[in-house]
Amino acid sequence: MRRNSRNKKRVNKKERNIKKILYFLIFTLLIISIVCSIIIFYNLRPSKISKNFTNNYTISNDSSADNTSLSNVNTEIGEDKNNEEQPVTFTLTALGDTLCHNTQYWDAYNSETKEYDFSYVYEDIKYYTKVADITVGSLETTFAGEDKGYSNYPTFNSPDSLATALKKIGVDVISLAGNHALDYGYSGICRTIDVLDHADISHLGTYKTVEDQEKLLIKNVKGVKIAFINYTYGTNGISVPSGKEFCVNLIDKNLIKKQIDQAKSEGADMIVACMHWGTEYKTSANSEQKELADYLFKNGVDIILGNHPHVLEPMEKKTITLDDGATKDVFVVYALGNFTADQRDEITRDSAILNLNITKNVDGNISINKVDYVPIYMYKNSNAKSHKFKILDIEKSIAKYESGDTSSISPTVYTNLKTQLEKIKSILGDEIN
């Protein structure tokens, strides 16, 4: 019995020693895990990830959004541990005028579904408009409603689905102050605004009320506040309705100065002016455009996107000196031609998708780093029974043809595209670096 008791004691003591060793090992592993967690957390703290987040996180909303919450995001994630702001770089893409002639909406009509589908027109170029941080277009038609009857020049009224098609290719902002804005009167303006609101495309230049006109469109892109302003030289002789002078922004230096000052007071980092101006079918800017561009730049505009002439006009980047002695980068493209249209002259089918690479620097100044463009052509295949229209990426189409892929364009179209490419480059010039 005593021997058995001694044996049991030895076993119990051995078990206790094993448990002590196990407890020690568990405790050691726990300490190691805690230390590793602290090291991992330190290496992945916000100051390490803020740069990539800031470069890839895009916020695009209008001025009615809650800027307080955006400010908190920038403070917590977009700044480093020393609370120093980082430069922000983004891309702004601009398009020419969207027109819709009767041949275009006839071509888009599907007799089986009784609907108008314009999506096929953009298949070749939609990548460029989708990848930009913000894409800006110009509308030279109205959405006055099917009950008014869809119509062609001189008074345009297009199917609502055209707005949906523009949204699907990434158009974020569209300017409405143009010579066709009043084609269907004040009611046409109001319904066009409603259609664009439904399509979720921000717009400016025409308004339902005085209060709407007094609200500037400000888009927030990667934390950069961009104010947009828009004016037209006229409305094709159609009188602005009495008592509703607010419904369309006409070129008026007093109004322009007032809205530029408002943009500054609302904290805009940069101002983009969408100008409906110039001489139709002239591939050079006239003296009035140049004088007005200087006025816009002097008073605070950073970028001017011109439209209306139905053809391309030159672009220019320069550094200007302001009245206070400060210098700043500015850019103007006097006209981007027709994005979509069915006009006869070849030169009215030439256009470009314009891309601006822009940086907001730590000091708040805006730098225009690079300007390039994609030459495009509004192709019409008259031999096709349907889907005749397509915007071609000219350089891509030429390259495919020269590589042996002759399925998409004919030898005649290939030769013409090479001619149009040279015309586009001669007007816009080289890329700007």
C-alpha cells in the first residue's frame, strides 16, 4: 500500500510539472502574438496607407452634399501623421457638343421594343469617358418630351434615352447654356432639367428658378472642389421669356464676375468655364473669344472648355500673372467640335476626347501637368440597314486596319480617317506636357 501511494505521488507531481510547462508555453505564445499584432498594426497605421487611398478614392458629388463628412475623411485618412496635406492628382475629360439629328434618332429606334437605344454609338470610345475622374459634356438639343414630337434642326427635341446613354458612358456634368436651349421654350428647359436629374447627370447653364441659378455647381473630386460656370452668346433669336431671365445664362461680364466671386467665396479650389461661343465652322478662335478668355482667366477661371462652332478650334496652356503678382497655370480649348451629329461636311465629323491631368498642390495652387486627346470621328455607314452611326477612335481604327483586320472599316474609310487625323492634329496641335 505504501509503495502504491508513493507511486501515485510521483505521477501527480509529474502531471503538475507537465501542466506548468504547458501553461508557460501558452503564456509565451500569447506574449509573442500580442507583440506581433502591435508590430503589424504599427506598420499598417493610416499614415502608411493614406497616399494610396487618396490617389484611388474618388468622391464625385454636387454642392448639396455634406462636405463636413468629406472633410473628416480627408483629415483621418488623407493626411499623414504630421497633419500635412498631400498633393492630389486627378483627370478631367471634356467632350464636344452632343447633337441629335433626325437621322440619328431614326437609326436608334427599335421597332420591336418601340424604344430608342443610342448605346451602340459609343462602343468604340466609352472606355475613355468611363476611366476619367470626371467627364464633362455639352448638350445642343432638348428633352422636351415625346408628346412634342422629336425634331431636327432648327429646333431640336430628342428622346430621353439619349441622356441615359450619356450617363452610361460616364458623363458626370453637362452644360446646357447654348443657342438651342430655348428651342422648346421655358417648358422645354424645365423638362430637359428633369430628364437629366432622372439620369443622374449634373447640369448647369439653364434653370427653373432664380434660386436654382444662384446655386453654383461644385463637384468634389478626390477632395478637390471644382466650380463650373456656363454661358451662351445667344439663343438663335428666341427671346428669353419675360420675367424668367434666370432660365438661361447669357454671356454677361457682370453675371460672370458675380459667379466667379461666388465660387471663390464658397471655397472652390478651381473654376471651369463652359463657354458656348465662337463662329460656326471656323477652325480658329475669333477676337471676341480671345478677349473673353483673358477676362475669365484674369478673374479666376482656371480652365475654359469651349463649344458651339461644330468644328475643332485650337487649345492653349499658359502661365499668367494676376494683378497681385501671383502666377497660375490656365488652359483653354476654344472648341471641341461635335461629339455626336450628322452634318454633311467632313470637318464637322472630327472631334477629340480631351484629357487634362491636374494636380492640386499642397499650397492650394492648381497645376495642369499634361493635356492630351483622343482623335475621334463620327462615322456613318450609309450601306447599313441599322446602327449606321458610330464614334470611331481614329488611331485605333487605323492601327487595326494596318495590322490586317479589315472587318470594321473599308479601304476608303481607312484613307479618309488618315486624312481626318492630320486635320485634327493640325488644329489642336501636339500634346501638352
